Amino acid sequence: MTRQHLSLLTPLALLGLLTVLADLSHGSAGDEEDYYMQDLLTREHYNQVQELEKHVASTPDRHDHPNQKPAKKVPKGKADSSRKADKTTADAKSVKTSNKKAENKKSSPKASNSISEGEGQYNSIKKECPPMGLETLKIDDFQLHASTTKRYGLGAHRGRLNIQAGLYEDDLYDGAWCAGRDDPLQWFEVDARRLTKFTGVITQGRSSLWSSDWVTSYKVMVSNDSHTWITLKNGSEDLIFSANREKEIPVQNIFPAPVVARYIRVNPRSWFKIGSICMRVEILGCPLPDPHNYYHRRNEVITTDDLDFRHHSYKEMRQLMKVVNEMCPNITRIYNIGKSQSGLKLYAIEISDNPGEHELGEPEFRYTAGSHGNEVLGRELLLLLMQFMCLEYLSGNQRVRHLVEETRIHLLPSVNPDGYEKAFEVGSELSGWSLGRWSNDGIDIHHNFPDLNSILWEAEAKKWIPRKLYNHHVPIPEWYQSTNASVAVETRALIAWMEKIPFVLGGNLQGGELVVTFPYDKTRSQGVTREPTPTPDDHVFRWLAFSYASTHRLMTDANRRACHTEDFAKEDGTINGASWHTAAGSMNDFSFLHTNCFELSMYVGCDKFPHESELPEEWENNRESLLVFMEQVHRGIKGVVRDLQGRGIANAIISVEGIGHDIRTAADGDYWRLLNPGEYRVTARAEGYSLTSRKCEVGYEMGATRCDFTIMRTNLSRIKEIMEKFNKQPIKLPIRQLQVRRSRARRLGT
């Protein structure tokens, strides 16, 4: 077919022919055949595809501009086209913002891996495709190749966007692909394993504390057989894309026209003058439809939940929470715990059969997310969770109904909305590793709590426990509460919230890894950066961590690739926080030492800010884990501590023999003590009351064992109470009472 013939075809016919040509290459390969060798086009077919792509790119439509520049470098503020689209207001009748928006998302290249016939699809062919998954590990190590490599730790498998390096320069887990030679013949290659419409490239320099290496310009080449390569052109000249000016901020380049191929190479042309050729890369691409591709079908994850899978601005988050509340008004309540540094309210939603009210014997649970504003996945997971629980409750899901009726659940999706807005404005691929992490005043909220570990350990060393200090509810030091202390307003709001509500179990969702961490987060030995530092409840914490990790789709998968430098799958996807890296003043340690709440951190994905198209799969990865962890609040023992008159006693201490950490009763005298299955001797005591002990047995079935206590006032406390009543004066009894007492004394004497 000649170019003259091609010019006579309509755009729709061209697109249809392109699809046919792609289909011709599929063959009839079976599942047992090597998927690595599938879909090889002949050179003739490949050249025809290239001609069609050039023709489509040169055909003007309403999205094209006659003076469009060949290599479009996208400004940071314009990064994600999904953020540039106007967001419709959420419909109070549905969790989805609108049916029209849902349809648009399904047909958009950002949310679909297929190109179907139709004018709308043709007009959207110039739109940007989502990331192929170098950062999220959907592209595995065997799909990455390079011309040369400086050493194994800097191999092609390390050339992933936002990958982090180890502490040392010669680490096996270094922070980029680095070429073995610094010359213009080097390249970094990605094998898509199927025909893919490539639309752009994102690059970073090397993650390193010691080196400054990045590429400043590059060419892009594509191929369908990895032997013959075609360079992207600007007319008759090779396209040169401007790249990085420093090593951390990602730079995105969108191709002037999409290109269809299986392989893509980035060929560095210039680099930092006192550095080396080192890159971290993400490729933007839409795989073409291929029902015969074994690899794609084997790894495809599809969700059946009809939820709002997109990133939400602060305003959209608030609107979505309102929609959920209006759909389920009888089981939800929206409230705020305070404000951020810029004045944004920290909204939470309560899910319970009696919202707004603490019920006697019902445990309180919390999920928080977004303490690091750029770790966005946790925020969206909690927004999805509240939608899911509302819809499933309405549909009669017995598991969800039991959770709602037996638990008071609190979801706080955005602890640091100021930081999130900074990352959201730039976009999912261009926010880098740290933009938006801190609060507006530069504070890491998650590690901004008072260091109570040092106070407790010093008291233990001086044998002050329990005479001068209890092994629980360690008080906050006065200096921390002063107005001059470097404490974020968000942290103060969290502390007030944690003190007000008697939480039993909590999880804070983090990002950038796949692991669950548990206290202590600070090493006990001074000057040691990592060492196991268990709490007295270490066995309980390990079970809680494993309950989340083991039900996550990827955390315990021994075959999965490590996100950055640590292979946590070897440890069943869990680790003691201090064994990973020491951190004083963490939310987890503070919660354990200052309140009754056992708090853990869930690092829910390698990518802190995944592309919108990844959210359905991430939801499937975490959905079961989120539910299972909530159910663990019902393990152990629970009960009420009362006096002889049946009144609940607040602030009574519950001790378990053999465990050096106590808890206290809530305002109504009820308590919950998380324990693993077994038989325990439990003691209840309160100031002015005699202590009482009993055996309590915890079974393996779900549901806490009831273990109530009735305690009596001590004689000493009664005397003190009487003396207080009479202002510590001698008690003047009526004359008649004195006469009766004297007569009794005489009779006893005789």
C-alpha cells in the first residue's frame, strides 16, 4: 500500500486498519507457549504500522495545533492530565460522581488498555497513556536491559522511577541504572512483551547520598524485534529530549505523536559534566488489545467493586465523604479533629450502628492515612473503604454488618492535607519521592510525637516502676506542651483525638514499601541505627502485623521483587520498626505508651503516589487486609470493672501476669485487652479499691472473651473519704448514739 493510497483513507479507516494489522501479529499461540516470543511482527507489517502512525500523527483534528513543538516538555504543574480535567460535583445519590464520568473513564486511554473503533477514541489517540509500571513493579526485572552496566547494583533492574538506594555507595541495591561507559552509545531498554502505544518518558537522576549523576538529554528509539531500531524524528532530524537538571525531580517528555512497538530504548546524549550516565525511568504506554497474550492475562487483576477510583483533591475528598454520609446516614457521622497549619479541617468519618456515641463494651478502632502528604495511596484506600462499607452494609453483607454493629470505626484519610495538595498539584508521576511529605511548617508529622520511650526506659533503669511511674499511660513532658515547642498543629490535634476516644487498635497507612511495622520504632541502645526492640506485647504485635500482611495480595509473596533495598517477604511481610531503622517520637510508640491503643504502620505499596489507573488493582491488593485487621480488635478479653453498687469505675488498671504493660478502663468502666489465644491471670485494681484477680481464657475463634470484675473499697479509702467529708475534723456523734455505743462496750467488757 502506497502513501498515496494511505492519504485517501479516512482517519477511522486508518485506525481500523491499524487494529487489523495488530491482530494479524497475534497468531494462535497457546498458554503453554513462551510468551516472550509472542507477537513478533514481520518487518513489512511493522513498517506499515509505522506509516499508519505517522499518518495519524500528521492528520489534523480538533486536538492538534499547527505550531506544535516536536518534543513537548511538560511543566510540573501540568503533569497529570487526569488532574487537568474538570471534576464534576459528586452526586448525593451515588458514590460515583456521575455515570457520564464513569463512562468517560472506561473509554479513556488512561483507564483502558484497548483502542476501539469510534470517533471519540480516534480523537483521544493523542492523549497521554498511563505509566507502564517500572515504579510499581508491573514491569519485572527480565523486561529491563541495558547496553552496559557499571556493576550489578547499578544494573538495568535498578533503573526504575523513584527507586531508592542503600546507605552505602557499593550497595547491591543502588539507586539507578548506570552505564559502564560514559559515551553516546549507551541505552536503557524496556521490553513491553506486546505491542504498545508509547506516548512519553519520565526520567530522574541517581538516588545517592554521595554521587551526583543524571542525564541532561536523550534520544528515544523503538523496535519490534530488538534488532532493527527506529529513532523518533523531528522532521528529518533525530528528536533530542531535554532531561534532568538535578537528580531527584522527575522530568516528563511527551512524544509529538504516539508510536507503536514492542521495545523502547532511551539513548542518553549528554549528562552532568562531573557525573556519569545514570537514570531512573518510567515509560508511558498503552498496551494494544491482545486476547492471546498469556503474560498479560496471567497478571491481570480486575475489581468488581463499583467505587470511585480516582485521586481526590481536598474539596473532592470532603464532597465524597458527604456523599457516603448521605447514602448511609444511620451508620456514619462526619466530624473534624482540628485544622492543618493552613487552616484545612482534618475530617474523619465514623462508621457505627450508633454514630456519635460510645457504647459500653464496644471497642473503638481507627485507620489514619496521609501523615506524609505525598504518600497518597493510603488516603485513597480509606476513601474507597468508606464507600465499600456503606454499599456492602446496604446490600446486606453479613461480615460488614457485624463489623459495623460491633465496632466503632473511625477513618481519618488525610492527616496532612497541606502536603497532599502540593503533591496533587504536580501529579502522580512528577511529585518525586519527597514533595509534600512534610507539613506546611516543615515537620514530619508521623515522627513528631514526644519521645516517651526514653522516659520509660530511664525509669526502668532507676527502678522507679511502678513506684514513681507506671509502665503505661506515660505522661507527656511539660516542655512538649509549651507553645514554643516544635510541634505541628496536626500532631496536637491527633494527640487530643487519641486522648479523647478510648481506641483499642489502630493502623496508619504509609507508602513507598510493602511491609507492616510494629513498635518499638526506636532502638533502646543509644547510637544504634537498627536493632530489634520489642515491646512487652511483642507476640500480640507480631500477630496483628501478620494478620494484615498475610492477607495482602503481595506482601508475603516470596517471588515478588523488593521495592527498594529490603526484601521483607522473607520476614512474612512484617518487621519490628527499630529493626528497620530507628525513629524517635513515632505515632506507634506514643500510642502504645500514652494510651491503650496498639498502633501499627502499613506500608501499602512500592509507589507512594500511583497513577489513577493503578487504584483498582491496589484496592484489590489491600481490601481483604483492611477488613481482617479491623476484625482483630475483637481478639483478647474485654469487660467492665464495677464497684459493689454496679457502677463502672473509670481509670482502673488491668494487668496481665507475665506482661509488663497494663491498660486502663474507659469512662464507663469498660476495657479491652488485646491478647493471643491462651489462659491468663488478670488483675483489676483502682485507687481506693482492693485488687481482684481471676483467670481469663482466650480462644482461637473470633470474638473477645468476657472478663468482668467487681472490686470493693478498702477500709483505708473509706476512712479517708469520711475524713474528707468532715474536713478532717473529729466526728461528733449524737448523744443517743454515744450512749448506745458505751452500753455495748460495757456488756462486752463484762
